[in-house]
Amino acid sequence: MNPDLKYSSRPFRAAGARGVLHCDGVSLEALAKQYGTPLYVYSAYEIVERFLLFKSAFAVRDHLICYAVKANSSLAILKLLADQGAGFDIVSGGELARVMAAAPEAAGRVVFSGVGKTAEEIDAALQAGILEFNVESESELQLLATRAKKRGAKARFALRVNPDVFADTHPYISTGLREHKFGIDIRQAPAIYRAAAKIKWLEPHGISVHIGSQIRSAEPFGAAVRRVSKLAAQLRSEGIALKSIDAGGGLGIDYHSGGDGSDAAAKVAEYAGAIEKSLDGFEGRLLIEPGRFIVAQAGALVTRVLNVKKNGKKTFVITDAAMNDLIRPALYQAYHEIVPVKPRAGTARAVDVVGPVCETGDFFARDRKLKPIQPGDLLVLMDAGAYGMAQSSNYNSRMKPAEVLVEGKKHRLIRRREEMKDLLATEIY
Ligand SMILES: *Cc1c(COP(=O)(O)O)cnc(C)c1O
């Protein structure tokens, strides 16, 4: 932990006489020079501090924070969190392999979510000895029993129930309604638990819920947990005592300017309060699966301006980063604040900030008022630590960016930039 930095704001701020944007104690200008662009930069302290916010908010009860690997699955970040005692929420065999590579000691703190697990993935997770499978259908439960029997070992499972709770977020990342593909209708869950309790190879271990992502209010989390704790109490009265309730992930951040992260502690406290209240005397362990909230504001994407061009009335700022590096604006109409590394004087004008990919959807901002920008300038897409690098691709045969982890005044490369040979490596011709 960094004793000098008090938790108060995003790690990215202007510093020094020239007002150059820094990540903690490191200049982004220097990082861009050393590692090139586009470049993902993360603050290790910020990640840890945000993790610890959850840890202290739930300190009074037995709990496990299972970081959602899909938000940012870089090995160095997984290791950083594992060293703080984090568990992990995984959604594929690939994510399991990442956890096992970065922090094999954390295998017993892994929960496996996802609507379509294969037999191979289940086998690998049984072999690793994960904490529990979050099962999303009866047929998946049957498959789990079959694979467990084959190994001669019991599989711990939780049903991921669909609580039919509406959470106000983008429709692509809302998951808690009956019409969504996720989970099992909560009304069918008791019968499934009863049947599973009779199967030798299955251990009813918990109950889980995940209502969506980028949810800014605590209320829907409380509503969802209230429904599952009621179910847990009902099952208990029938002799099925579940050891854990998993409240899922989904706590959102403020992506807009002024969302400096200073309310993070208050947001986590409010979230924890809503969950605590709704657990309603449940005496087992609480699991939560935050992803975005831990890493989003700890990361940014640094990009260099290639060109500034005018088409009719519009001005386009073309950057060397594109939708293949950060797809959130194209995919979810997401907003990312854009900040120059070295601000220029002058009046702000509306511009479109776009990447070089051949898609009109390849934009980072439209009609955004920004101070004058020239080719060669460095811009920063803020709050890009979650669902940024993790969703990057090679579209347009572009190479994936490098990633750097800043630790106070130090920094280290945690993923090298892809090279041409990486691009062609898997192909047969
Ligand atoms: C995506 C996901 C999470 C993490 O969501 P965030 O919004 O990043 O906190 C947690 N649990 C499950 C099952 C998920 O699918």
C-alpha cells in the first residue's frame, strides 16, 4: 500500500509545473515515450484500495470478494488481487487457466459462473478444486453431476437464480429479468435444490444472483439479495442449509467528468448496507463478485493523435487507438472522458474523436468539446480499466496494445505490445 496517497480521487491527475497528466507518481508522457501507444496504464494502488473498500465494508461478516476476472484478466492484476486475499469469479476455462497461472493458491476461492460451461471446463474446475459452480440450468446441473461422478468427487454448487429484478442500466448488460438468458427462475429453484440434495455427487452449497452491470443505485442489489435470502431460509427449514449467498457483481462507476472517484467509499458503504439489510439473518458466508468497480477507474488508455481533419462542418481527431482497443463506446454507447496529457491553451470546440478502423462505429466521442488538439498530441481515455483490454481484438489486423502497471513512482510492463508475428502465429496456409 502507498502510505503517501490518501484515497480521494482517480489516480490520473495533472502534476508538475507543466500540468502533465500522471498516473500516481509517473508521467503519462514518459510512459508513452518508453512503451509506445496505444497503451493501457493502471494504478496498482487504486486497484488495491478499491478492493479494500469492499473488504472493510463487509468486515463484520464472513465474506469472500470474488473479483470478476472478465473485467480485466491481465495476470499481473489477478496476482495483485490474489495477494490481497481476493477470490475470483470466472466464466470460462480460459479464465480458470489465468487464475491458476497467476495465483494457483487461490483455486479454492474461485466461483465458476456462465450459462454455457463445457464438460472440459467443468473437469478442469473440479480438478482445480474450486469453491463452487454457479449453475444456470437443470441440464448443466446434470452435466456437473455426471462429471463429478466420473472423478468420484462431490461438486459444490449454487443455483444462479433469476430474481426478476429490474436494474436500470444499458440493456446489453442487464441480466436479472426472467426474459434474459441468465439464471434459473427463482420459483423453480426450490424443487431443483430438493432433487439435487438427493444426488450423491452434488453438494448444495450456495445460492447466487447477478442482476447486471454498471448499476449505480444500491436498491436493486438489496431487492435481489432479499429474494435469495428468503429462498435460503425456506430451504433451511426443509433441511437444506446453504453455506453461502453470492450477491454477484455489477456496482457501477461514474464515467462522466467530475466522477473523480471521491465518492467510491460512500458508494460501497451504501451497497454493503443494502445487502447487509437484505441478508435477513442469514448466517453463512457472503460472496460478492465486483469487477468494474475495482478496476475501471484505476485504468486509462493513452493514445496519440495521428491526424486532425475537417469534413464539412465536422472536425475529426483521429487517434492511434481504435474500437479494437476499447470497444465500449461502439458497443454500449459508453461515455469515456477524454483528457489531453498536456493541455493546450485555447477555446474548446466540438470534435469527434475516432480511431482508424474502417467502421463508422469506430468512435470514442462525438461532438465532444475539447481544447485545441494537434497531430502528435497524447490523449487519455479515462476509466478504461474495466472491459477495455479484456474486450480488445485484432479487428482490422491491428495488434493489441501493451499494458503497464504503475506502483507509486515505479512502473512495469505487464503485457508487451503484440507484434506482427503474433498476428499470424495461429494461421495455417
Ligand atoms: C460480469 C459479471 C460480474 C462482474 O460485473 P461488474 O459489473 O464488472 O461488477 C460478476 N458476476 C457475473 C456472473 C458476471 O457475469
